[in-house]
Amino acid sequence: MVPALSLRSVTKRYRSPSFGALSPITVLRDVSLDVSLGEIVIVAGPRGAGKTTLIRCAGGVSRPTFGRILWLGTDARLLSATPSAAIVGESPLSPGSMSVENALRYHCAVRGPDVPPNSSRLGQVLDTVGLGATRTAVVHALPPTLLRRVALAEALMVDARLLLLDETATGLCPSAAHAFATMLQSIAAQQRGILICSREREILPRSSARRFTLLGGSIVQAETTSSTWAMRAAATNRP
């Protein structure tokens, strides 16, 4: 099956003023990974590791300096006008003065003629993200935990097959984190790929997601099971 997302040797450099000259700063270094449909992948790393840049490149907001990015097997540069991928932050993009259901309709409308508002999907999406009982609530009156769900609902309303979460699952209390993780697993089961960039590694059960570590813009470790993680950690700590 064609992956929802493929990164192939992605490198991103920026020009930064230094001593009167523009010096290149490498933020991502030769990053390669796949996210399959129905799969959740977590990329964990500290602040400044390059996680947000990775999300922006994967979502087509920023072009890599080198390398290729594919959405469902097609070069992302050819799909910039489609909802194939959606970046999901900690807050929704829609105006906060609207009700939840009107905000979702508005989000569909502004995505362009290829993404018409789909009222038949609204109830299903609200139930998926656990907002069925708050559909008439004003967005800006919602607590942060529910704002993240509205942001996810925006991506589902335009039927994005690839969801890119930038710290969206970070900083939740244990009960909210468990509920959020369960919701993400149900969304992935709808044959969507989910890439999560986070400072926190253990935001989902180990058996439910592949994990990578990003340091200094490079993927330095990949974890598939707890046993392989333990073996790699032991090897790293050998004298």
C-alpha cells in the first residue's frame, strides 16, 4: 500500500544573518521516514530539534532545500491545492466567535471550490472527536483540551488522509491524554496516517505507534517495540 506520507532525504536550510553575512543554518538533515495509512508515527525531541520545521515541510507549507515529500505516492508540490494533508495545531483555524458546527462549515468553505461544505459529514466528525454535545458552543469559550479537538475536526471535515500534529497532544493531564490517544487511534483506524511531533514520547501506548527521536535536525533513533528500544539503549550505553 502506498504510504500516506513519504519523506526522502529531506534537508532544510535557512539563511541567517551572522557577522554581516548570510550563513546557512541546517534545521533538518537527511530525514527519511514513511507514515502508512492507518498508522500513527511519533517524532519526539526537545525544543529546537526541528520538529515544527518537519511538520511544515511534510504539510507543504515550507519546501525542503533538498529531498522529496510524497503524499499518497504523489509529489506534494503537485497537490498544494488539495486537502490531502492537514497541519493540526493546538487551536483551530476558524474564527473563535462562531459555534463549533458553524466554524467547521466555515473551514470547509474557505478551503476552496474543491472542498465544499459537507453537512452530511458534520455529525459523524463531531462524534469522532467527542464534540457532539458541544456543537452549538462558541469556540473561544471552550477549554484548551476541546480546542485541540476542534482543530482535529477541521482536518476531518475536509477528509485529509494525512494529519500532521505539531505539539497537539503535548501537555495534557493523564485523563485528557488517555482520551486524546484513544481518539487518535480511532481516527487512524479510518485509514488515515497520523504524524505527531512532540516533546513527549509516551503520549500513546507503545504498541500503538512507531517512535522516532529527532535531535539536531536528524533522526537518531527509531523504536518499533519496547524490546528493540531497550537493546538500542543498552548498546548506546556500552563503554
